[in-house]
Amino acid sequence: MAETGVDARRSAVYLLDQVLGDEPRLMSELLGAGVLDKLAPDDRARAQRLATETLRGMERADRLLQKHLNKNPPLTIQNVLRVGTVELCNGGAAHGVVNAMVNLVARHQRFANLKGLVNAVLRKIAAEGPEAWAALRAPRLPKWLRGPLAEAWGSDVIAAMEVAHFAGAPLDLSGKGDPAALAALVGGTVLPTGSVRVMDAGQVSAMPGFAEGDWWVQDAAAAIPVEVLRPQKGETVLDLCAAPGGKTMQVAARGAQVTAVDNSSPRMARVRENLARTGLEAKIVVKDVHAIRGSYDAILLDAPCSATGTIRRHPDLPYAKDGSEFGDLIGMQGALIDHAWSLLKPGGRLVFSTCSLLPDEGEVQIDEALARHGNMSVESAALDVAGIEPDWITAEGGLRLRPDYWADKGGMDGFYVTCLRKGVAG
């Protein structure tokens, strides 16, 4: 096995150690901190893919491994076995995978003495694992998250979501021009809402149209809030909590005068890069949202949230978080709605969205906001958007999107979206 194979697997194990350790970290934070930057591009992509696939299949891997372990080994060795098991059970060549994982452990300063254990266990997995893997259920969410979601949506719905999470996510694109032309360019298909979906996309920056700025990566569900907002040419639009900037580019592509606000300088630097690449224009403001003043025709508030709707793309989230910060997020969302409302012109519209599956971050937020603001009303007609199914619309006139929707097409992120209209007298 080439050294690059060992290096990629070693890095995948390191990512898992950090996500699953005593002080869990999100993979996005690790990647943003540059933990894979020393790897060659191919190895970097491979390490990230291996770690992601292992997190998705960890319950299955652990069930297979427990038959061959009298007790759990140290976390690093457990993650070596998990990565190897996931590779072997998904078509990895037994000789190459086993040898790479054994070599990885043999060079470890603390755990080299466990290379024999790794060799023995993975050889048994290679012989028995693939058939047993296919018979296991889709991995379940951790109990701390599964319980509240099952209470909200029912056990059958949660089981369907878990199937979607395990399947992972294709690559979705938004573009400046005709979706059909973009789909033809990248070898994708046009989804009902107008996003373009690409299966097995490979390296994003090498795809046709990337360097030319024809498109940007954006999950189909994440593109819907701007479709609901319907920004018009010449309107002043405020995009609050704007990073990573997909919605900013959507609004700019419609010809509106968009001001994008976020308090993260590194994340807004990426927004600037994407605007430059796509040739789109927006005013970038790096500032706390609550410090913003002014008056706008329309506002988009994609509020910070639990991100529980993005697990199909970010399977580390249920392991790196435990829900303890969700209460603070819910309070923050209410305050953001109130501040955004103060910046909206009479007669204007505010689209509120979160990539969350929790009603407290969606439906309940809007019920409470309506009670606080007498000049606020839900404009359910704004949800008359191509591709939106009637049963996705909620009782209060919002839009509930779930990972199990479009199951035959590859699913979508979980989102809540609603459009609020400000009374002309307010």
C-alpha cells in the first residue's frame, strides 16, 4: 500500500479522535484550522471522506467489532478498527486495507504493541463483515437527539430521516443562469426547485464552470429561502448571518442591492472570494448583527441554530454536540428576529430560516414572534414556489423541509422557512 494511503487513513483516524474525544470538536472547525493542509489534495479529500463515512456507519461498525473484542481498546485503536471496518464492508480490498491499518498502528508511538490485535480483528471483518453489514439497520441518532425529534415527528419519520442520513448527500449547485444549461455543463440533473444535483461529483474545483464562476455549492433546501424572499432588481436586501454566502450570491444574482452581514472575519473572507469568483456584487459588513442600523425593503435571516437538519452532510454533529447549547441558540434566534424586524420597512418582508429539525427553532419561534409583534403576519402565499409540495407547508404558514423528502432523488437538508410581512402602519 502506498504511503499516501496510510497518510490519508491516519488523518481520518485523527479527525475521528477529535470528534469523538473527551473535548469533542466539529469536523468543520478542524478543517478550518488546517489540520489536513499538509496532505496532498487527493489524500486530503480521501481522509475527509473516510472520516465522514465512518461517522455515518459507526453504529454498524461497532456492532460488527464487538463480536471480536473482549473490551473496548483505546479510542485511537477503536477508530482505526472503525475506519478499516467501514472500508472493508464497502468494497475495500482486504489485503490493502488491513495492511495499511496495521502499518498505521505499527508506527504509533503509544499503541504499536496493538498492531497484532488490529491485524487479527480486521482479517475477521474482511471475511465476515460485508455480508453482515448489509443486514444491519440504518444507524440511529444518539439518544439525546433522537428522543426530542421522535417526540416532534414520530418514530416512523425519524427512521426515514436516519435512512437519509446514512445515505449521505449528493452535491447541489446554484447558478447564475439557466439550471438546464448548468446541469448539462456539469453532468447533473435539475431538481424540482431549480437547484442542480450532481451524483459522485469528485473534486469541486475541477468541475466545469467552477473557475468561470458559473455556480456555487449550496444544498437544494438552503436555496429555498431566497426563492421564498423573491428579491427584486433594485430592492435593498439585508442578509443577516450571511456566511458562508450562498444566499448572498442568490440575492445578488437577482439584481438586488444586497448587504451581507456576519461577525466572522474568516467566514466572510470566503464570501468575498466566492463573490469575486462569480462576478457578483454585494456589500460585505463584518459586524455583530445587533449593531446594524438602517431600513431595508427585504431581510433574509438564516439564523444560527442547532444545524440538526444538516446531519446527512455533517454526520459528526450528533457526536461533537450534546444539545446543551440549544437553549441559548433558541433565545438568540428570538432576539435576532426582533432586531431584524426593527430594520424592516413598513410593507417589507422578512424571511426567517434555520437548518434545524427542532420545532423550537422554527414553528415555535414564529408563533412566539407573532405574539410579540402586532404588525407581523405570515405571508403563506410566498411559499408558492416551484417544487414545493403542499404537505410541506405547516399550520402557521411556514415551510418544513426534512432529510427524508425527495428520498428517490437523494434527499435534502432539514430546514424551516417562513415569510413575514410587516404591516404598513407599523
